[in-house]
Amino acid sequence: VKYGWLTTNPFRSMYFACLSMAAEMSTGVMVMNGIYDSKPPVSMLIVKNTASYHKKAVGKITFTCTDGKH
């Protein structure tokens, strides 16, 4: 996620929604890959989202999920 006009809040940091969606996507892609073409069809639903932010998000932010198969 790039820090820019669309992602910047009035406090000159990145909107939480942008960070949350990017974090969700980093894990959701693995799930989407696992359920694509499943029989019967399966849908995804987020039941819990936990976040911990340690400093102001500015610049280019990268999210990585290391819980899947390597």
C-alpha cells in the first residue's frame, strides 16, 4: 500500500481501513486459492481481525503472511 493522497488521513498517516484491507488481502489470497473450484462451492467470511500497529504508517507498507504452505 502506497502512502498518498487517497490513503492519507488528516493526521498525515495512512487510514486504518487501507491498512486493514491490505492485511486481510495478504491472508485472504491463500484462502481464495484453496477454495477456488471446490465442490460444493464455499464462501469466505471474516470472523476475527486482530491488529497491532507500532508506529505511524507512512511510505510504502508491505503485508506478508507466513502461515501458509511454503
